Amino acid sequence: MNLQASWLLRDSQPMWEKDMMAIKPWWVVKGQDKKARNYRRWKIPPYLPNNRDLFVLTYGALVAQLCKDYEKDEDVNNYLDKMGYGIGIRLVEDFLARSCVKKCHSYSEIADLIAQVAFKMYLGITPSVTRNESSRNEFSLILDKNPLVEFVEELPAGRSSLCYCNLLCGVIRGALEMIHLTADVTFLQDRLKGDKVTEIGITFLKKLEEKKCRRKK
């Protein structure tokens, strides 16, 4: 597959979104790999690393081309967020169909679902979740490993404000909006900018009443 950025961007965003959706994993397992089945809390389909590598290389070519097309980092960041949003609103249907998740009753459960199921399903990683003790609607995803920067050592020269992985924020925001949850999703820390960890902040903008699950006697 030709991964040159000129080919990827020949048809602008619709072409890119079509390519992104085309590389989603196929979760069919016929009893061959028992370790691929995780039934701890949610049913997590097996993850195929080859698709991730293709995604990472394709994404790197895209960001490189955007840096050539736009002089301001803010414009690149907005483009990546907008693109991610478009992917998220389409990806959520695939996610719900394949993960067989149950209804969440709190923001805490939603944050865990994003980290333990969604990230594991599509990127092969499981971020840790931290919660703002003073607020029930603010969470952070801490990424020990970030596949999108696997082949990136540092940001391009003169691009200190570039949010290289801003596509992820758009994906999360778009997916949440499709299930009627508005959220502000931003990068709080980034290893490419010299921070010790990569941290994505999620602030839910609507209050959700946490319901306690009552067991039937």
C-alpha cells in the first residue's frame, strides 16, 4: 500500500476518513486463541497489531503533510481534532456492536470503558484512569505507551505548539457525542513536549446522576 502523504491527501478529508475506517480490525476468532478472549468485565475482541502499524505509518504521513500545508500549529491541531471527530461519530457504532458493553451508570464507568475496552480494542494499549477528587466529571487517561508516536522522537523544528496526537481527542469527543454525552477532551501532558507522561483530560459537560446497581434478592 502506498503510504505517501500526497496520495493520502489527494481527496482531502473524506478520502482520509474512508482509509481510516478501512483499517479497523476484524474480530473473528474461531476458538484458536483463548488468550484473545477477555471476559473479565467486558468482552474485548482480539487485537491485531498489523493494523496498528499501518495506522501509525499512515497517520505520521498525514501529520507531516499537514505541517507543510499549514503554517500555524493551531490550524493543524484543529484539523486533526475535526478529523478525529468525524472518525469518532462513525466508529462508535462499530465499537458498540463488537464490544457488547452494557449500559454505564456513572462517568467513572464510562472513563474505564474508554480506557480498558476502546483503547485496547483499537490501539492495543490500556491507559490508567485517574479522577479529579473535587469533581465527579473530570478524568485523565495516562498513556504509558502511545502507539501513534512509536516512530516519532521529537516534534518538528518550530512546531512546539503542535499537538501531534490531537486526532485521539476528536475521536473520543465524537464517539461520546453520538451517545448523547458532551465532553471537553484535550491533551494535558505530552511526552513529545518534554512531559514525563502523556495525559488526556476528559471533562464531561453534563451532570450525570450516578445510579447504584441494586441486586435482586
